[in-house]
Amino acid sequence: MRLTADDIFLTVDWPDGARTRHALQWLRDNDPAGFHPDTQERVFDLLSVPEDLTLAEVQAEPEAIRLRWADGTETRLARDWLRAAGRAARHSTLPPVLPESWAADFAERLPRHAGSAVLTDDDALAAWMTDLARWGIALLEDVPTELGALEAVCRRIAHLRETNFGVTFEVRSEPQPINLAYTPIALPLHTDLPNQEMPPGFQFLHTLINSASGGESLFADGLRMAEALRRDAPAHYAILRDVAIPFRFHDGGHDIRYRRPVIREDERGEPVEVNWNAHLADSFDMEPEVTAAYYPAYRAFMALTRDPAYRIALKTKPGELIGFNNRRTLHGRTAFDPASGTRHLRGCYVDWTDLISRLRMLAVKTARSG
């Protein structure tokens, strides 16, 4: 191993031929001694050291690399940690399961899991959540059709996200609806609550009764549509990624507004979120030239949401609970006739970061027990 330091970087040439480079400020800021031993939160004050740090000595030890700074302070960094940090630090926020997109033929392989197992077995819970993270949608079967069953399942993941619709919400036809979901009319494909500062990450819908004529649930993968737009109309893709548009929900007690782009990419430059809700989009207020360029792209994406090549439809049965990534998987329904029977689904939200955190911790538990 060869260690080379200058005024800005420490360069490590590893025995296998790999090379990593680390800023001196970063090395000092990540000294293990600068973190609280119990909470693992940083207690080191970066302004307590000069900006122009100087290394007095660098030495390779069997399990660590020892750095002695000009002020006499020593830092020991584990070799394995430093090597991994140099290789993958910028990807540390990616989820443990990366998304894979799908189209209409996914209906034949929609992941299905046993609700009773998810309620009692962490391995079954992890399998269901892995499918939710990878595909953005997965279904549970044989969940009891009783109040509280939805919460019991979803609290196996994390706490529930409360919105202006409550901790849970009832999706059924109402005489004075405050949302189109509470009517019997057809709902075009959309994501929920893009008018919020942070739209809910995952939505869960538990079917209690579904005896009315019509009312099929519709789903489509926004990532697959974004990928198609990027491939076939890159200028349209770019403007939907780069220009934020206004969304708004308002009723007698709320006026909730936020601006966001339809498409968001991650640090790899890959689309990971689609925020699409034409009935909550407020009047576009960009400059006229931007608006004129925006509408063709907006219409192009809307046309993809109407294309059956991207859509799956299923009439969920009582006891089925479907979860989906609300910032990726668009959902809607066909119209139903409330005079022919009852359609009652119960819903709730769990934030994306909470679900991914739970999935990471289940992986740690499995690794320790294995």
C-alpha cells in the first residue's frame, strides 16, 4: 500500500491496484472520535480546525490508516471503511433495491404475498417490501376485511403519514365529495398529493367491499413512461424534468399548494419519481415562451398515460391490499355504478424514507442471524 499526501488530498494506492483519493477536510470531518459513541451523531466542530489542514505523518497499520495532523491530533480510519467510502460514497443514499420498470404485461407477474405471513414474519415482510421497492407495486392477499387491519399491516413497516385527509381515508362514493376519488366517476391515472411539500411515498389501499359494477383499479409505471419519453422525445423529457409546475388542493378548510417538476432524477441521472395529477395541476404560470414549449411535452406524457401498453387493470377482491409507490406508480379506476352495489376501499400512506429504512434494518437483522 502506498500513501501520498499533498496540501489538499490523501491518495491511497491499494495492494490490488485500486486508487482512491480523499480530501483532507473530509478525512478530518470523518474522524471516528468526532462522533458520539451512543447516538453516532457528529459532535466534531469543523470550524475548530483550520481550512488549510496539514498532515504531519501518514502510516498504514494492519487494520487502519493512521493520520497525524500538524496540531498533534491523530485520526485512525479503518481500512475497509476508507476503501468502501472512496468507492461508493456518492451512492450511499440509494435504496438497497433499485427500481425496475414495467409495462402492461406485468399484470401476469404482479407480485402477490400472504397477508397473514407479513403480519407475523419479518422475512415475509421483507419480501413484500422488496417487491414494493423494486417494482413500485405489490399485492397482499387474505387481509381481514375489518377496520384496523390496514393499519396493522402498514404499521409493520412504519408509522402512518397523516395528511389533510386524515391518518386513514375511505375511498367510496359520497354525497358531497371533496375529492374526485370520493365519486363514482372514472379517475384518470395520477399520483396523489403533488400539491404537498413532500407527497406521500407509498400508498396502501385495502378492499373491504367491491360488489358494484365497474370500478376496476388501474395502475401504470411512471418510470417506464418517463424512459419512453426520454428515448423518443428527449426535449419533452428535459422540460418535464427541469420546469416545476404549480399544484393545488383547496376545500372549505385547506388551500395547499406546491410547485414541482413532473419528473425527478436521482444522482445516477435516472428517473425515479413521476408526479402526475392533471386534476390537481393549477393554472400554469410560467413565462409565455416556457408555457408554449411546455404544453407539447405535457400532452406527450398525458398521451402515454392513456396508452394501454403501459397499463394494468384489476378488480380487487375483498381482503386484498395493494401497495404502490405514490411518487412513481400512477393509479386510477374505471367508473362504477353505486346503484349496482358497494365499492369501499380503505387507504393510508407511509413515507418512502421510512419504508426504505425498515427494509435496510430487516436486511441487517437477517445478516446478523445468518
